[in-house]
Amino acid sequence: MRIFILTCALFFIAFNAKSADNLRIFSQPEIPSQEVLDRLNLKMMWRAFSPMEGKRDGYHDVQISENQIIAQTRSGTIVVFNSETGEVIWKTNFGKPYQVFYNLAFNDKFVFAVNENDLYALDRKNGSIAWQSSFGLSISAPPSVDKHHLFLSGSNGRIYCYALPLFKKNGEFSGYEKSDFFNRITKKAIVDVPDDTAESNALAPAYGVGSTRSRGPQPKLIWEFQTRLILNYPLLVTEEIVSAVGIKGDLVALNIHSDLGHTTLETNPGYSADKAVIVPPSRYESIAYIGSMDACLHAFDLQAGKLLWRYTIGSTVHHRPFVTDNEIFVTGEKNGLVKLSRETGLPMWNINNGNRFTSAQEKSDRIIAANSKFLYTLDRSGKMVIIDRTNGAYLTTWDVHDFVFPVVNRTNDRLFLAANNGLIICMRDRDFTKPMLHIKKSLSTTPDSVPTIDAPVPNDILKKILETKIKEEEGVEKPLQELLDEITKKYNVKFEINKKAFAAMMILDADKKPVKAPAADNIPLAVWLTGILDPLGITYQGVVDTILLFPAEKPIKDK
């Protein structure tokens, strides 16, 4: 096993080192001529420069949202452009030069940047620093965010979930999303959230200490979870679930909204691709698309916890899958670009290569942009290969090898080319005046309100039982399991003690804990159960037709 892990790690390092070397090349490309643009039916929309500190500098990552281009340089400068006009909305630099190791993350309010061992939250409107936090842990992957949460991957294999500070329109700190700190069944606080201490706690694990460099309101830890994964890729975040894929190909899916103190639970048993994964996975709604060294693309439903389909590409998947509403494009290292149905995983091309038919366009190595007619791809030499989106047929090439930094537009049809002298250009097909979105459905990772009960939710029968008003006399002391068996017979409910969760809290034999049922006079069964379990430091959650029991943050009698 150690040899396998070492082999995966060395391959991952070598693969990424080779890619990084190519991205660091300094070049000074020429602006495409009108003749070239006419031949390809392209229109130059704009061109702009990001400030660079000489030939050592260059782009680290370029992110594309619906209306902004967010670029980060290796020296630490961040520049935000209007995606349709190229106007610079703001630019800033901070921290130490050349201490950029991870890609940016962003939500609708902030851009999140890691510099050295600090995390900065920048206002997306003007680039001002809303807060800065020094890590009390070593991270191993870019941060992931949704509207209210920050997720970090630790080099120790732990996943951390924080509540982000909330701000009023005038920039004043207003607190945190309160539902993150309340048990949504018992309506009781799991942890105290004193707003007046928000600036004193640095971004750290539950019992860690941050640096004095931290400033402004700080994220608050909601939970942390120990995985057995090597975490090198951004986490996949949906409305309910945060999921991680390790470089060995294993997947873990966790509940975001936890009713447990300082921990959470797996939503399903997870999945394994059996072989190493050397590129980040992609997501569409609750489905993860994982390409691995087993020469397959795996489609896994994070919500249902099941494999939907698996397609054999034929060689190692070495670029992150490109997902649209109806299709998914994936590249095999030795096979070229394949177009699959996102729903079924079946190939959608049958290309005539002279003496044989194939489902892959062998001239293309990766896709960087697309509209409804064409796919703009790159081959291994840096030439652009334009192919027909419908049938995969090769159409023409364009030598763009001097634009050494590939900008992959997963948002809309605009075509971007960038070079490490700071030049970035934006083009479009002349027939598409308005941006064509690849994913037309809203894939916002955060709902307007947190669900009252975590998914999977209890069914209607269990809900009615929990809401039933009961009368009970005060009981005698007995083991918890014995009392639960009596309640099962009387009220036709099933209980399950999550032994894994109790073991993680170093609590053994929870089923044997002595307990005495309190009297009940016309109160809901749910309230009565809370009165039984609270003194034991136990909480519960209805899942389908079963009531699951978990440890609370700390037994009440020990506080």
C-alpha cells in the first residue's frame, strides 16, 4: 500500500511539474491579424494587460464568472476585468510576492486568495480586504466556498467547514448564518456564537491558535472531519453536500449542515475509482465526474450515493472534464477528445479517421472554449484545433503556441488567450453577440435558506409520529437501549445508534448508558425524546424511517 501511495504521489508531482513548466514560459505573442480572424469567423472583443514584474512573473490562474474575469499572477497581483468589455474593475496586491500556491476561489460577494499562510477575503466590487486570517493548519488544496461557508482541505486529511462572516450593505459586520450553529430538530444551540469576539479568533482548527496577522471578523469553525484521503483538489460543493476526491481515487461525501458539535457525517458510503486521479473532478448539480488512471470517466451521484455510469476512455484522463447541460467532454492521454452524453455516458461522436471509425477526435488534447457550432481545442504542440461540435470532425488549425497560458472557459462561449507578458485577449464567433452559457440551469451552491432537516429527510410517517403529542409517566432508570426498544414497540419508530460517530468522540457503550424517561403531558414525541437524550449528551436526526442517534458536542452533565 505504501508503494502504491508513493507511486501515485510521484506521478502526480511529475505530471504537475511538467504542466507547470509549460505554463511558466515567457512569451510576447502578436495580436491576431484581421485576416486570421476573418478566416475563423472570429471577432476581437477586447485585449488587456495584467501588470507583471518582469519575466519571472506570469499568470498563476485565470477564473471566469458570468460577468468577470478574475486573474491572479505568480507575484500575487489580482486583476478583475469586465468579461465583455475588458475594462479593469479593480486590481490589488498584498502579502509577500511569489507566495501564491493555490488558485483563487470566489462566491457572489468575495474573492478568496491564499498568500503564504494567510487567507484574504476581497470584496468583489472593489478589491478591498474584508478580512484576513492566518492559518492554524497546513492546507493541501485551494479553498472552496459557497454563499455562507468556507471549506479547507488539511494536509492531515481533515476537511474543515467554517461559517463566513456576514456583512451589511455598508460593510459593517453583522454576524454569521445562525442556522449553522443550531440543532434544527431540538432548536437548541450547538455552540455559542458571540459576535463581539469575532475579530479575536484566527482561522484555525477547533483547538488551534491563529497568528496575530489576522484582522477583521474571522470565519468560525462549524465542524471538521477526518478522512483517509490525500487531499489535493478543490472540494465539490452542492447545497447539501461537500465532497472530496483523493489522489488515490477515493471519494467521500459529507453533510454540510450538521446537527453535531464540531463534526459531521458521511451522506453515503462513498466511492472508489480504484486507480489514481491526477486531475480535479468536475460537478454538475449533485453529480461528480471523476477521470482516473483506470482509463475511465466515472459519474457518481453524491446525493443518492451511487454510480450512475462509467465510460472507458482508453487511457489516463489527464485534463479536468468539461461539463455542459447535455454533454461532457473528456480527454484520454493517448486517445484524444471524446464527447459523451451527460445523462447516459454514451459516446456521441463516430468519426471517420480514414481506415476506421472512432469516438475520439485524436487531434485535440483539451477543450478551452465552445459555442453551439464549434469546439476550440488545443493540441499538444500548442496549436488551436477547431472541430465541429455536432460530429467531432476536424475543421482547421491556428498556431497560438505563443499564448502559453491556457484559459479554459467553462462558463460561456467566449474564447480567451493569455500569455505571461500579461496580455489577455477575448474573442467570439461573429454569430454570437450575446454570451451563450454552457450551463443554463442555476447551479448556485447555496440556497436562500438552510433546510430545516438535513438530507436525506424523514418520510411523512416518521414526521407525523415525531409531531404526535403524548402523555407519559416518569420512568425508572434503565439502559438506553432498553428504553429505546420500549419506545419502538409503543410508538412504532426505529432507532439506530451511530456507533462510528460515538467512537470518533471516544464514547463507548452509548447503548448501555443509564437513563430515566421524564414525564410527558401532551407534548410532541420529539420534545420528549430531546428530554431523554439531552442529559446524555446525545442528539438525533430523522432519516427516512429511522431515528439516528449521534453524540452532541459534549455531554451536558460534564459541562
